[in-house]
Amino acid sequence: MDETYSYKEVYFDQYCETCKHKDTYEGDMPCNECLNNGAALYSHKPVCWEEKE
């Protein structure tokens, strides 16, 4: 079975400004997790992105 995966570049410039973790130091979790994953399956959204309330 041939499975095709569609990885997309993460758009940090668009998502980080709207993330509830925006003020977290980039070396701390969850920002560190996002920055270590520059591509995501089927999405441009960072893996730990959560919308600000």
C-alpha cells in the first residue's frame, strides 16, 4: 500500500502572534516543541499552537 503524506512548512510568522503561548521563552515548552518541528502533516499550524482567548 502506497501512502502519500503531505507535510507542509509551518508558518510561525502567522501563528505565533495569535498563540496563547506567545510570551513564553522560546527555549521552554511548548514553544521549544513547536520550533523543533518546522513541518506539520497536512497543516501550516505549529504543533502546540493554541488560540488566545
